[in-house]
Amino acid sequence: MYAVSTQLGTTLLLLIILGVTYGFMLVTTPILRVIGKNGAAILVRAMGMILAALSVELVLAALGLEKWTAVARGFFS
């Protein structure tokens, strides 16, 4: 069981994160107006590529094959 102060801290942190997320949602319409639908599509594809690369790295680390990512980092640097 966690202390009440710890639970209050966690609750406060979650409410702050909820507020920041809500703020981001409020500004999406003006941002979409600026970048347009094509710009949004480009951002979605770029974020998808980043997520896929991160997923591959995490799977390789889970399988104990981190040396492959180190070799790739040395190849591209």
C-alpha cells in the first residue's frame, strides 16, 4: 500500500498530464490549418517510421541482439 502523499502526487501528475494533453488537442485545428492535410499526412508517415524503428530496436534488445543495432549505428555514423 502506498502512502497518501504518494497517491496525491501521482494523482496531481496525472491531472497535469491530462491538462497538457487537452491543451494539445485544443491547438490541433490551428496547426492543421497551417500545415494542411498533406503536411499532416507527411507527419503521420514520419512518426510511423520513427515508431517502427523504435519497435525493431526494442524487439532486438528483448531478444538479446543489441549488437546488431550497435553495428548499424556504427555503419550510419
